[in-house]
Amino acid sequence: MKLIAITAVFLFLLSKSAFSVVSKATDECLVCHRTVSPGIVADWQKSRHAQTTPIEAPKKAALERCVSAADIPSGLRETAIGCAECHTMNPEKHRDSFDHNGYRVHTIVSPANCAVCHPVEKSQYEQNIMAEAYGNLHDNPLYGDLVRSVNGIQTFEKFATAIRPPDEDTNAESCFFCHGTKVEVTGRVTRQTEFGDMEFPTLSGWPNQGVGRLNPDGTMGSCASCHARHEFSIEMARKPYTCSECHKGPDVPAYKVYEVSKHGNIYSSMDKIWNFDSVPWVAGKDFTAPTCATCHVSLVATEEGEVVAERTHRMNDRLPCRIFGLIYAHPHPKSPNTTIIKNKAGLPLPTELTGEPVSDYVIGEREQTKRREAMQKVCLACHSAQWVTQQFARLEKTIQTTNEMTLTATKILTTAWETGAATGLPQGASIFDEAIEKMWVEHWLFFANSTRFASAMAGADYGVFANGRWYLSKNIQEMADWLKFKLNEMQGDSNK
Amino acid sequence: MKLIAITAVFLFLLSKSAFSVVSKATDECLVCHRTVSPGIVADWQKSRHAQTTPIEAPKKAALERCVSAADIPSGLRETAIGCAECHTMNPEKHRDSFDHNGYRVHTIVSPANCAVCHPVEKSQYEQNIMAEAYGNLHDNPLYGDLVRSVNGIQTFEKFATAIRPPDEDTNAESCFFCHGTKVEVTGRVTRQTEFGDMEFPTLSGWPNQGVGRLNPDGTMGSCASCHARHEFSIEMARKPYTCSECHKGPDVPAYKVYEVSKHGNIYSSMDKIWNFDSVPWVAGKDFTAPTCATCHVSLVATEEGEVVAERTHRMNDRLPCRIFGLIYAHPHPKSPNTTIIKNKAGLPLPTELTGEPVSDYVIGEREQTKRREAMQKVCLACHSAQWVTQQFARLEKTIQTTNEMTLTATKILTTAWETGAATGLPQGASIFDEAIEKMWVEHWLFFANSTRFASAMAGADYGVFANGRWYLSKNIQEMADWLKFKLNEMQGDSNK
Amino acid sequence: MKLIAITAVFLFLLSKSAFSVVSKATDECLVCHRTVSPGIVADWQKSRHAQTTPIEAPKKAALERCVSAADIPSGLRETAIGCAECHTMNPEKHRDSFDHNGYRVHTIVSPANCAVCHPVEKSQYEQNIMAEAYGNLHDNPLYGDLVRSVNGIQTFEKFATAIRPPDEDTNAESCFFCHGTKVEVTGRVTRQTEFGDMEFPTLSGWPNQGVGRLNPDGTMGSCASCHARHEFSIEMARKPYTCSECHKGPDVPAYKVYEVSKHGNIYSSMDKIWNFDSVPWVAGKDFTAPTCATCHVSLVATEEGEVVAERTHRMNDRLPCRIFGLIYAHPHPKSPNTTIIKNKAGLPLPTELTGEPVSDYVIGEREQTKRREAMQKVCLACHSAQWVTQQFARLEKTIQTTNEMTLTATKILTTAWETGAATGLPQGASIFDEAIEKMWVEHWLFFANSTRFASAMAGADYGVFANGRWYLSKNIQEMADWLKFKLNEMQGDSNK
């Protein structure tokens, strides 16, 4: 204990000299936390936050700035952005704030905290459908049932299965890991620490860094989903591994498709000579093929300083259609909050079960064109107009054919419901819990999906044998056979 | 527009100084294209093509040369290989040539263009089965039917499925993305550009960079499949990501198997200290484990300058057997054009349905031995004779056992045909469109395949639980059960 | 031949000057082997073994030492660790020793050889369950049957399948590739070499580098499984690709889960600025996220030199539970030799078929707590106590729910056995060879597994749609349907 105290004093002196721009409050954090959580302190020291001060930002040319605030509060201008700057900001707004060595500290740094220096990014992100990922899943009754059917515990008695709803821990480990949990203060706990007993709040839904996390200060999302603590490296956010945390599985195979694309190949082969730090990001010079961020988020420019694409954290700004997650591909929803959508059949879906988009809730032709053109400007930095036009025409065709193949699968399913081979909408039963229903889910959630991603990003493997058209074609046959075997079994039962 | 003109003049001057070795014609391309397609100009500037001139090539020691032409045409010797050198070469042979600012330009640079400096590589590649990948798929009636059954649109009416043939866009996105499309000039179009209206040819089957692409000048293949435009980096061609664009899916899992092999592990862990640029490529010094290129393509030498393996772009030169894509593994076909093959049953296959190779069309023992020994010389650079011999003996055994397991699956399928549980060869029907037929396809195209790749490249995961023997063993049981359920269903129907 | 002799003399002289610390015996090896196996010589030259001598080890601070021996035999202190040092050590103990140019050389360097300098690592590894991987699979009758059912050759006659036991080559390519083979001297062979005819021993089960390999000197394991010959790079052992060689497939998806975790993302994005060579490995400074080695093996310290985790080669030292490979997750077995385990039903399993652990053979609460705390110390270098506690609570919940879902699958299977729909334990038949049994195996070996790994390592994709809960939920429905279809088919048969 004595050794720790001596070390702490030594480190306090050391930190004062090594980090001259660190605020007094952050200095005090570092004294103990260099011992208590040495990994994140060392990690933070590598960050731009630790190495510069916000007052430097306005000195840069407009395109080179990472700080979008016109005006930084005076107390935050001349010191590094350290522990205290974020974790003690506006404590009254954070229900997770607690007294800690003379400070009101909160565990969960929210988008509202980041917005003090990065307000444009925060307000764009609020319009991003990802910000609403918690509610869009949790509060949509149909999708809520999908969650239950996947995460619930099934049992088997007398030749029949039953399902018990999932617990919150399981949901947090599963769907809501990426979608985000609801983090709430549930109480207080006293813990023994090397500095004596200390009291901390207890949190439910924690840990979580999902993109639509509901924070104790009422904000949605976590900037750390993509800008990993505590280095907050722009390099990392620009690399495809970041997106791959949530966009890799068979339901959203974006990263896998990228990996087998020409773009992904160039990235994997040549990335060590790329420049991932420069702002703006210069096509051809800093990078020779796009990553996820290039096409969907980053400020991209030419060597001559022309803007190819504006930075956006409303990540569907360059996306006319949503090609995954729903039964049919469809124009992007107008509102990031998709729980407001209802189709003619009364279902909370942006298309009918037959595939027609619900036009009131999805963007129109003009907005689609605007978004498509924003994306195509990125393509045109390296490709000819013909190349780009025909690539997008193929994607349109793929959207159409995969929607048709989904319609066929849906017909088999509705036939199963109509004949009683399965129970679903007509019976008021779950549409996700029987074998043929799960085959149907895979049809659109895995196979039609993968095929469209492969088309959009030119990663052909995923359009054919790796969860693509091969499986679409096979699944139709298997669904049709299942229906026949089931009807035969029902016949057998009625013959007894 | 004025700004663009000023910028163009400025860039023209700049380019004259910075690229003294650039030809006048390429200079003129760069003036506009630095603005119009800045990404590829910057990309090209990183290339060896931009930084040296062919006249330097003969000064190098024989093993160090990348240019295989004994004599370069005089106009191409003393300038960089830039836009004009490739895109305006022999315009009369390119049906896609068009008038463009005083030049006859063609979009699609073909192997014939590359062959001016790299003739050996082009003539080897023509003998490579990959050069014929378009026709070998498109013009083989059996495989054409596989394409239709995968890419076609299925419908469902009155408990039965039907199939509509796929459109060309879908085929181009799917099988022919890797195999290559047929690129043809379909007309002309006028586009608005920032330099005024311009006329361009329109192309079908475009974009495409498949290995067997049929080009408008009549040549086959695309060098850019592996040597990505416009950096044409040897580093990239030598890295496994390049091959993985087409050799990753469950049908050709070469890259996946490599990734889990010891070789792949050494590559992934240590590649940052390897030298991917040196020619010849020195075993142990430049790299400490092979990549795809090392074993199949590259000129490999020792530190003392002994040649371990000659460079070859006929990529089956070191491959005695073909272990994927067909129903059974078999000795490599003699001709790269496999559409000429017919087995005893009249099917366009290099083996009978029972597995015996069709000896007239496949290489004999002597050629197999020659190829095996060429490959083994690479292995022997690091491994003992015993290691290598026994490794190859295991592969032989794996070829034999996977062929036996495929024979068993084929027996179940032919039983289904004979009993009427499915319709296939005896009925003159498709052999790829029913559920049991698709199970059979997966048996050889995915599982037997993966098992053999795992054996050939020592990536055991893919020989067991990752699409290997586990699935071979499971699939037999599922095929046998499907047959029983189907026969029972037929019985049920006849009892009605 | 003359050229070779001259080259050899030249190289001999060269090697004498370039490698002044090389022993005379190694010098003699190098003279020929630089020509015969140039790749591994160049590879070895990059190694620490080639560049330093053991006498330097004691001069280092205790935490910085890689050599754990207090005393190195005098003959090995002052020269590099080269060919002869390992391959001629204690020849009498190696049944694979042979006379080779005046030396008794053995092919297979065993843990006993490495232990001369690294005794602590060897003795820890012997207690590691991986050291017994050969016997634990080969000598467990139940798992031996799983091997047979996967690797055996199936046939189909008269609507029934049969199985022929696998050959040794197939087993060596499959399960025992990772588990390790039994390497035995089977005879002698004379080979033509460029230095004339030479006699070598022939070896069965070779090549192999499995973790539980039985060596000709009676030792178990291969240090080269993770420390790849002949660079023996600590960087490589610390990178996740090494573990991925065996821990990637659906049965042990550790690497895949890591890849989609935040930790994996940080590693993939930032590894190029990490320091993989420093000993001890400093959290936050040398690396900013853990790799496999960080959590399971490495000596981890803080910048101030505090030890976060002691180095261990008994890799379950920080693992309270075994979450893969067996039917249910359970506390780790006490003994690395698991063939001694018997449950109440007499089966060689650490749990009953209903999931209860067999308490005599698995570690108790206290040992579990000790191991959990050792692991948590690593987490706490970067994360708060609450974060870590709740992360581990979720894993506990996931273990419980996946075990429950496995119990449900087991109930369906036992119902199939009881009704005669399948034959298994009650009939004294294999429990791995029928379709429903294979579905059951996938339930625990793939899906429950993946879900637990995803929970343990926070790679959520594998807990949901990538072989996780989605498949657990779907598999239950498919097993239940299979049972109904089968019973209906049996009914159909009895109606005939």
C-alpha cells in the first residue's frame, strides 16, 4: 500500500512534466488510474486527444479539421482531452454520475459529451438509422418475436417443442450486442479497491457498445462503437474491421463480401503503404481502393483539393435502398425510427408480404437519385461513367431477382399456413418458430441478402456459392419438399 | 469550367516536369484525367510502369527481368508505360476503339496489348485452363444447365416449382464474374462530361475482369484479374488475397484452407518483414512460407541464384490432378479447352459417372509425374524428401477416399432416379434442379473438394469440420433419408 | 557436382565468418543444407536462436528472460542454437536417430530437447490438456467412434448405408492433424541425394505438428505447433493466426469469434504499430487489445513492471470451464489425461447425458475461482471491475442456457432411440452415425460451442446468426421434424 502511494506520487510528478497540457482534473485521474487501469491510460496516450488541444483546430484549413464545433467552451480549449474532460462533463445530465475522489464522474461517455467538439457528427448520427437500432428492434412487435424465437429457450415434451422467453443477459449477448442495450442505473455497490472501499453505481445492460445504445443521459448510440476507446483512432474507423464487428454474419455479410472483392483485395494487399490518418482522405494518393468508410462515411477529396464526397455520419446518405434485414429490398425508410411504419396488412414492415414498398414511409425516386449520385461520385474518382452506370444497373437487376425469389419462398410459406402444415399469420401464431418459417427467414435474411451485397460491392463469391444464389435455389427446393413431407405426415396421422 | 481549364494547364505543366519520361500522348491523357479520374492517375503513379522505361529491362540480369520480350517496339522503349501506351495500341484490332480528343482509344486493354512487353506470359496463359474459363462453362451443356439451375428464377404454383432462365446481367454477376464475360460493342452513346458532350461505345458484359473474359479484340482473359489496375503491383499478385477473389467460396476453398495452414499462419504473422518485390523471389530470404504464387506461378530461386521453380502463367504446370469443380478428382485435362471432352456415356465430363477418368482427354502418368516433381521442387526448398513424399502420398489417399465417398452419393442419386423419386439422366431431365440433386452437387463441389484442398495444402480444418469429412459423412445420411422420405411420400400419394 | 563442392567450400568459409558463434557441428550442417534446404537455413538465420547465445540470458532482468533454465549445459552456452544443437541432442533417446555424415541426427526435435533451455515451459505444457490430445481422442472409446463415423468410408447398398473404418493416412489428415499423430520408426530407406546415396529412417504418422504428437523419444507434443520452425518467432506465437490453425473450424471457432470482437478489430487495425517482441509484454504500451496469447499464455506486465499475469504453458490456468468439444460445458477436468473419466452411466464423459458434471474428475469451485481471477486480472488492466464482473456473469448465463438447449436436443435424440426411429445407446449402436445423431452433434459441437465462445470473447456475431443461437433454435425444430417424418415413414412401412 505504501509502495502504491510512493509510486502514485512519482507518477504524479512524472505526469505533470510529460503531459504539460493535461488539465489538473485529468492529472488527478492519471495518478491512480495509471496503476489501476494501466492499459487504457497507455492506450489513451497514443491518441490524438492526448497529443493536441482543441485550440489548434481552427488553425487548420477547413477540409483538414476534425473538430466541427465553431466554438469550444473555454475550459476545454487549452488542455488535452483527457479522462476528466469527458467523464466529468455535465454530470447533472448523467444518471450514472457518482462521487469519486472529489469529482462527479460518469462511466458512460455519451454522444452528447462528444458533441461539444463534434456537434455536426452527433446531429448527423441522430438521423442515422443506426442510432435507433435499439428501439427499431425492441419495439417492433414482429421483430421482437424474431428475437424471442432466436434467443428463447426451447423445450421438448411429448413430441412437441415449446419456447420460454429469453432473459435480458441473453438478449444483451445476442441481438442487442450490436443494436445496443438500454443502460440503466439499478443501484449502488461498495467495492474494495487498492485505495480503500469505494461506492459505484450498478448498471444494467452493461457492458455494451452497440450502435443504438440507450444511455443514462437519454442519448442514443455510442461513438465508441466505431471509434474504439481510448485511442479513438481515425485509422481504425477507416479500416473495414471496425464495420465487420457487426456487419459480418450471414445476415449482414458486408465485410465478407468486401474481402473477396477487388477492392478488398487491393486493401488487404497494399494497405501498409496507405495513409489512414490524413484529413481529407485523398483518392489514389492516400488509398488505392475504397474501404467501407470511403464509400459510406469519409470526407474524400482529390489531390487538387476537390471534394469527392462530404463526410457524413448519417450513413445512409449515399444509399438509395436498404438491401438487408427486411424481407424484401426496398427504398430506404424516411425516418430513422422505423417503428412508425405499418403496411396495408397492418404489419410493421416497409413492404407488403408480396414485396411492394409502403410508399408513405420510404424515400421517393428523387431522394433515391440524390443518394445514388452521391455514392457514384465516389466510384467515378476511379471508374468511367459506363462502368459505374452498368454496375448500378446490375445491382437494380439483382434487387429485382432476389425479391422475386423471396416472393416464391413466401408463397411456399403461405401455402404451408393455408394448408395447416405450419401455423403463422392466418392462425395468429409466430411466423418465426417452425422449421419452414426458419427456412424462409434464411431465404431473405441470409441468401437474398448475401446475393445483393455481392452485387453491390462486387464480391461475386457471395452471389453464387457462398450463401448466394446457390442457396436461394436450393432453399426453394427444400421448402417445397418440407411442405410435401409435412402434408404426407399429416395424411399419415389422419389415416391412423 | 474556367477553373478546370486553368487547373488543366497548370497540371499539364506540372506533369511535364514531374514525369519527364511520359510520352506526349500520355501527357495529354493526364491533363484531363487527373481531374476526371484522379484516383486511377494517382494509383498509376505508384506503379513500376510509371516509374521506369522498358529500355531499362535488358540491362538487368536474366533472372531479374520482368519484361520477357526480346525486342520492344521503338516507340515504347524510352517513355513510361502510361495511359496512351496501352489504351491506344493497335486500335484497328479493338472493336471498342473510339475517337477521343484526337486519339483512337480502347477501353479494354487486352492480353495482346500486354504481350508487347510480356509475350512469354501471354502465351503461357493461353495454355492455362483459366484462359478458357468462359467457354468451358458457357459451352458445356451440362455445366450450362448448372448455371441455369443456380441463376434462374424459380416460381411456385400448385405445389410445384418451375424455373425461368437467368438474364445476362445475373449471369455476369454470378458464375461469369470470375469465369469472365463476353464483352461486345453494342452501340454508341453520347455523354455529357465536364469537357462537353462526348461519344463513347457501349459495351455488354461490362464491367468484368474474369480470368477467361472474351475481349473485343478476340483475345481471352484479363491480365488485370490478378495484376490489378493501375498499379500492377507484383506484391499484390504474390499475395494470397488476389487468388482469394475467386478461390474462396465453398466450391474452391483454396484461400480458406491456406489461411488455416501453417504456411498461411506464417504468412499472416510475418508478411510485414517479407520482400514481395524482388525478382527472382528468394526462398527463406524474401519469404519464409509460400503464398499461392510461390507454388503455382512465381520464379523462385535460392540465395545462391539457383532456380527452384521457373515462372509460369500456365498455372497447372505444377499440378498433376484437378481436385475441384468436377464430380471426381482426375488427372488434369490435356487441352485448356475442355468442351471437347466426352465420356463413354456421351456426357461432357472428364470422368465417367462412376469416377474412371476418360483417358483420351486427360494427361498421362508421365506428364503427371513431371508436374508433381515441379511442384515438389518448391516444397524441397524447405522440407525433407520424406516429408514431401509422405505429404503427397496422403493427398493421393485423400483423392481416392473422397472419390469413393462421391461414388456412394452418386449411387444414392441414381437410385432416386431409378425409383422415380427424382428425375434425372434416365428421364432426360436436369440433374441439378431437385433437392437431392443439389445435395449431390454439394457432396463433390463443396465437401469432397474442401477435403482435398485441405489435404493438398495442409489446412486440416477444411478436411474435417469446416466443409470437409464431417459434411461428406452427414450428407450421405441426409441423402439416404431424403430418398426414404420421398419414397414414403410417393407411397402415400399412391394410397390416396 | 564439382560446382556444388566449390559452392559448399565457399559457403563453409562464408558461414565461418558470418556466424562466428555457430558451433563446429552446426557449421558442418550448414555447408550442405544451405544448398539442400536453403529455405529453412535462411529462415533460421532470422531467428533469435541464430543471433544470440544462451550465455546472454542470465544477464537479463528476470522478467525479460526467455530462457527458463537456471543452468545451461556447458556445450550449449557460447554458440548459437543451430541445427546440430537440437537435432543431435541426446541421440540415444531418439528412436529416429540415424548416422548422417559423422553425426547421430534425429528428425524430430521433441519437447525434451527444447527443455534443456526452456524446462519450465515444457513441464507446464505437460500439464496442459493439449499435451494429451492424441490419447484423449484415440483412447476414448466414444470419441474413437466419432472419429470412425467422420473419417470412415460409407457405402450404399439396397437402400442402406454401411461404413468401413478409416485408414491411418486419413486420420492423420483429419482429426489427428491437430491432435497429433503417433510418430514411429518403421524402417530404413536409401535415397539418392546430390551428395550420393544416403540412408534415412522411415516414419509413420509423419509429417505432423499436432499439439499432442507422440514422439519417437516418448515425449508428447510439439513446440513447433505454435513456435513454427525455424524462426521460432515470439511475434508469431503471440499473433492469433497461430492459434487459428486449430481453433477456427465450427467446432472450435475461437479465432472467428476473436476476429469479430472489439479486441480482434483493434488488433487487426492497429497491429502494425504494436510491439510483438518485447518481454514482458506491456499492456497498453506494446499492445492495445489482447490476442489469444495475452489472455491465455503470455507474461503480461504494466509499464511500471507490475506483473498482470504470469507466463503459463498450461493454457487452462486461466480457464475455469471447458466450453467446447464435449456435449455440455463443464468445469475443467482435473487431469490432462481425460481417458480416466467415467460418468455414472459408465460413459467416458465429464458430464452425464443430462448435463451434470462428474464431480470426481472436474475441478471444484475453489480452483475455478482461482483460474477465473487469474483471467480477470488481465481484463482489469483495461476494464473496470463492474465491466469485468458483468461480462463474466453473462458468460455464466450463456453456459447455462446453451446447456439447456443441448439438453432439449438430447431429449429429442433419446426419444428417437426409444421409439426406434434411430439406434443408439439403448441398442448398443453408434451414437454418431445417423442423420439425427449428426444433427445432435452439431448442436453441441458447433452451435452451443459457438454461442459460448461468442459470449466468452464478446464476438456477438457467433452468438446469433453465425453458427450461434439461430442455429440452436433452428436445429431443435429440424430434429423434431426429422423424428416425426421418420416415425411417419416407419408407420408407412408397417402399413405395407
